[in-house]
Amino acid sequence: MRQTTRPGRLESARFLFERMLGYASPLGLFAEETGPTGDMLGNFPQAFTHLALINSAFILDRALDHGNAGNGNA
């Protein structure tokens, strides 16, 4: 997520994050891996996947706030 939150790529980062949310189970849980067609693979639920999602949300939120700071929208 850090690479996609660089200036000029925030929309791409937001799209990827929202796409990832779509791979959650009906209970909002994630498996260890996601297959090419969205299949849940590996251990379920997987704590490390959830930690990575939380970290990505934090990074994206900070990048979006920083990007809006110069516009008076923060």
C-alpha cells in the first residue's frame, strides 16, 4: 500500500483497498490468501491478513488526509 499511496496514485490505492474489502466473507473475515477468482485460500480466518488490512487502511487514510491538507479540506 505504501507504493500506491505516492502522489498521483491515491485513486489507484483507494480502488485497490476497496476491491480488497470485496473479498471479505459475509462476516467481514479474510482468508490467508485470495485466489485469482476471489476464492478464499489457506487458513481461515487469518489474523495476519486482518493486520495488513488495518495497516493499509491507516496508510491510505494518512495519505488521503495529507493530500487534502493543501486544499483546505482536511
